[in-house]
Amino acid sequence: MAGATIDHMVAVTILIAALLLTMGIYNQMFASAVAYESNRKVAMKAVDIINTACICPGNPENWGETNTSLLGFGLQDPQAGGYALSPYSLMRLRTSSNDSQLVEYPLGSGLFYNNISANYGHGIFSPVGDCLNYTAAAKMLGINGTYGFRLDIVPTLDVNVSQVATKPLKLNVEVHGSGLPLSGATLNYHLFHVDKGEGEYPSITKYSDVNQTNSSGSVDIEFPYVMNNEPSYSFTVYVSLGGVTGVGYYTCNTLPDEDVQYVIPLIQDFDGKIIIAHNWNGDMPAVTYNTTFFVLSSDFRMHPIQIDNSTGQLDGAENPYNTTEIRAYEVGLLVISYLTPEDDMGSVILPWGVGALGVSISFGGDPTGYSFVATELRQVSVNDISYQVKVSTWSLSG
């Protein structure tokens, strides 16, 4: 009798253990199913966001070319369609995540500019009041408070330019795509040479030509007409091969501090009004300047366009800035050359349209710290320059 009782107790114990084990397995399966469903929703939302950004122009369609308020978010170029992004809409994205990254001009005025920088003074400074911020974009997408997202828009090709020699000037261009050198690529390049000129203002001389990369994806370009020991210039090169295009640039100035630009162009509004401002910090000298707007054609040629107030003088006290106006509906480069009383020269470029200088864009929140972040990639073009768009999406509810 005692043996039967013991057998019964052992059987009950085994049954309870089996039930507990089964419940644990089912709980794990249920938790995995819940996590999978939650992650699947995040992944689907990532697809929705990147499709809206890439193949919807927004409302109004031309919001990137005006100062009007935006009713619906989208970055597609309405003139091109497909996976082509508007070079103007990208300029109106507030990429600076905090106020410390903004540029205030004039100092103490309370007027701030979003800073989409390229390198060494080349970049897009847009008035913050006319830029679209992350919170507003999330509300238009219908995800405010539920999902977070981040858009990273970067050029597909990596184009590096370096100075090899002076007198005559020689530059080296290296092109890589997905980590591999791009041999046989066609290069359309433009050198904007700055000289003191014969008059009161510095001059800009443009040299343009076509070349091709060698088997290692590089090429040396020589300019026999530039024989200065210390030349001042800006250089841009547009690369194309098999339908993939990219852009690179390089600048060399003869200023005492090579890391500081004396003149900064600011966008006053998106109908083409530009502020040419003296980068006053208390000890910079007055400068004279000469400005030319070069329209970029579909075959990557540069055509100069006459603009108002193309020359002038700037200082930090009496005349800190001047204004000019360019064609808001034309993608191109606003090239500004300037000269100090000590004959130091420099140049700075404002790309009108993000693709004109291959500027990268990062817009949105920070995905750091979230357990699951879904990503989606799309290959797009921005004014015929190849870009890759990556969207990162996460759930704000954990």
C-alpha cells in the first residue's frame, strides 16, 4: 500500500513538473510571438516611412522652393518622379538636432540658421524658421508618440580630391563605389581659380574639361595655366559610370588660418535671396568679394549667370553683409571669391540644391538604446547625383 502511495506521489510530481515545463515553453513561445509581431509592425512602418519620403512629393509639391508651410511630408522631386528626391526640399530639413549646432547671425539678433555643412565652409545655411523639424514631420507621418525614425541620405560614390603639386597646379581624384575603385569613370571637372584681378575686386576664372579614371579608379589632373606657389581655388568634379554618378570637391585658400572662412553665404529665403555675410569675430579684416552663380546642367556643365550685387566690400562694423538673388528654380553653385587688404585670398561655395555638391543629410531622432531598430534602404537620385537613403525606425513604446 505504501509503495502504491509513493508511486502515486512520484507520478503527480512528474505531472506537475511537466505542466510547469510546458507552461514555461508556451510562455516563451507566446513572448516570442508577441515580440515578433511587434518587430514586424516596426519593420512595416519603416517601409511606409521610406516609401512616403521617396515617392511622395509632399503637400504642396513645390514646398522646397518656397517659404510656405508644409501640410504633408515627402521628399520626391515632382518634376522627375520615381525615386528622385527634390534637391530643394532637402535644404528645408532641420538637420541640427540641438541649438548648439545652429549658426546665429548677426550675433545677438536671435536669428538662427540650420547648418548642413559639407566641408571647409561649403554648406547650406537655411533660416530655422523656414525649416521642417523632426516633430512636425512625425506628426505629418502619423507616428508622433508611437514610432521614431531617422533618415540618412548619403552619396553612393566616394570621391576624394587632393592637391599633388603647385606651379603648375595638379590635383588627384580617387573614386570608389562600395569600397571598390571605379575604373573607366568619366569626370567632368571645374576649377574656380581666384586671383587678385586688375580692379578693386578679386576675379574668378573657371577652367573645365573632361577626363577618365584609370584602372585603380584615380587620375591626376594638371592645370598648366595656374602657376602660383600658393594658389587659391575651389574645385568640383562630377563622376559618372554606368548610370551611377557622384561628386567631389576641394578648396585651397591663402588665408592665415586655413580652417576659417572670412565670408559665409546664408539663405535669406527660399525664393533665391542670399545674404553674403562677413564672418566677424573681432579681429578679421575687411574683405572685397566677387560672386558668380553657375547653373549646373544635366550633362554636368557649368553656365555662369549674371546676378545683382555681385561685387562689394564687407567688414564687421560698418557693412557686415550684403544681399543678392539667384535663380531659385536652377540647381547650381554660388561661388564667392574674396580678398583681404594683405592680398590673402579665399573662396566659399553655397550649393543651391543638395546634390550640386554631394552634401549628406541626416534628419530625425536618435535610435541609440532601443532594443529593435528596423532599417530600409533605397537607391535614389538627387539632381542626377546617385544617393542612398536609409531609414531607421523604432517603437517608442518599448
